[in-house]
Amino acid sequence: MPREIRVDIGELALDGFRADPGRVAAAFEHELTRLVRERGVPADGPWTADVLSGLPPLPAGLSASRLGQELARAVHEGLSGRGEVTS
């Protein structure tokens, strides 16, 4: 049975990065969709991820695509119980 997962991000501050925010958002959405489809998430939600945790320091010169991917991986880890998540 298909389920809908909705991720709302009120504000994302990318201090020190020159990446295009629209391209970061598109890469984020694409990567998070891929991760949820391939790996799923636990069924005991809903979740509120207040903080992206476990994200290693990222070089300021990352491309928008790579930055979006890394952020999506951190959110997926939070949704999967490996990051800082509150329910």
C-alpha cells in the first residue's frame, strides 16, 4: 500500500555556500525521494526532524547537486532513526 511522506522545510540557511538555492532544493527532493523509495522509513511516524545531525562538515565549494544530496541523506537518516528526531 503506497504511503505519502511529506517533508516541509520552513527555512534552510546555507551560510558560506554559493550554490543556487533552487538547484539545491531540486537535488534534495530528488535524492530524498530516491532514498525513501529504495530504503523506506520506519512506519511509526509522524516525525519532526528539528535538527540535521550527523552531517559531516561540508566544503563551501560543493556543487548545488552534491549539497542537496548530502542534506537529503542527513534527513533520511533522521527519518530512519539514526539522526536527531522528535515525534
